[in-house]
Amino acid sequence: MANRLTSQDWITHGFEVLKAQGHEGLKADRMARALKVSRGSFYWHFADLDAFHLALIKGWSAAITEAQIADLATLPADAQLETLIARVLTNPQRLEAAIRRWAGADARVADAVAQVDTLRIGYLRELLQGHGLPPAAALSRAQFINWGYVGFALAPLPVDAATMARDLAAAFTTKDHAHAHRHPDP
């Protein structure tokens, strides 16, 4: 990496450190050594480690959620959910997992994660309502999809992404609730 780093270079490196070492690895001196620069380079861009942490969280929210929602919004409504699920299943979610583990140790990160979850669930709810689901059903399914995403990020399993994305998108957008209201015979 070049000797003159930008704040984005530090954030990108911070993401890599988070994925590899967790939040415990986010130390200015250790990161500077890894980047072969002085700690002064770090402090040129960030007042302190807290400011760097805040920039990491904002960068994660912007790249992983806000940019993805904006990109998906360019697709036809009926393709957005399947595309979203396929992206999740075909891309390692190591940064998501690292951020969520960090949230367990830092209340500020936990607050940011809660805000991101709210944004994601709101997007999914609107998307599902656009498929004709009533608001309560859309909200329940949106929450379930988000929980599934978090679970997959924390405990990934090998999957046939294309088939699973198609099947899950169809399952979450169906308006047939008959199966949900059946009770077994006594």
C-alpha cells in the first residue's frame, strides 16, 4: 500500500482487520505496522480510535445496507428479493459477522446495528407489501428474512444459492396463508 493513505484506505484496512481479528485487532499501532506507515498517518485522518470506530460503523452501514438497497431499487420490484437473497448466499458475510460480534461488546456498535436492522426490515417490509402482502404479514416476513440473514452471516452453510434464492423469494412473497392457519387433527 502507498505511504500516503486516505481515510478510506484506513477504513478498508479496518474492515479486513475486523474480519480477520475481530474488534480487538482495531489498534492504531498494530494497523500502522501492518500498513507499513507511522501511527501519525492514522491520527492525521482520525482524532482518536473512537472516531475511527465511528467511521468504520458508518462505512459498514453505507456499503452493506444503504448502497445495496439503492442498487436493488434499480431492479424491477419482482426481481429485488430474489437478487438480494442470491447476493447474500453467494458472498461471504464475514464483515457482517464481525460487526455483530463487536456489537456484543460495544453499546455504540449495538445501537448502529439496531439502526441498520431497522432500515433493512423497513426496506423488506415495503418490498413485500409491494408483492401484495398485508402490512402485518410483510413485517413478520421482513423480520424473519433479516433474522435469516444474520444467522447465515454468523453460521454460513454451503448452499445452492440460485435455487435457494428462487425458492425463498417465492415462499416469502406468496399471499396464500391457508397453510399457516391449518391445525392438526386432534
